[in-house]
Amino acid sequence: MSSDVTDEEKISLTPENGFNLCGINYFEPIGRRLYVIEHYDRYQDALNAKKERERPDEYLILYKGA
């Protein structure tokens, strides 16, 4: 996966605090594949949201803030 998403995308979607639940759209060109689904203040809320997503074929990532 690391070659499918650029470092610039990862950096731009890493929040200053909390957690961003992000998805990957492999049909977009490299450099525009990541997108934010929602921001959460607590890890448990972000993890629960990730588990509750209805599409099992969706690729999801949690990015933690600094």
C-alpha cells in the first residue's frame, strides 16, 4: 500500500490532534487517492466508526495527530 499513497497525501491528512478516518480510492491517480471520511477526537470513536462502515471492500486507515 505504501507505493499506492504518497507521503504528501499522508502528511496532508494527518490531523494536528485527534484521528482522521481516511479511505483510499484506488481509481484516482496517485497523489489523490486518500480522502477524509471524518475526524474524531478519541481513538475509540474512530475505531468504532471504522468497524461500523457498511462496505467491507472499502480500504480504511486511521491517521493519528501529533
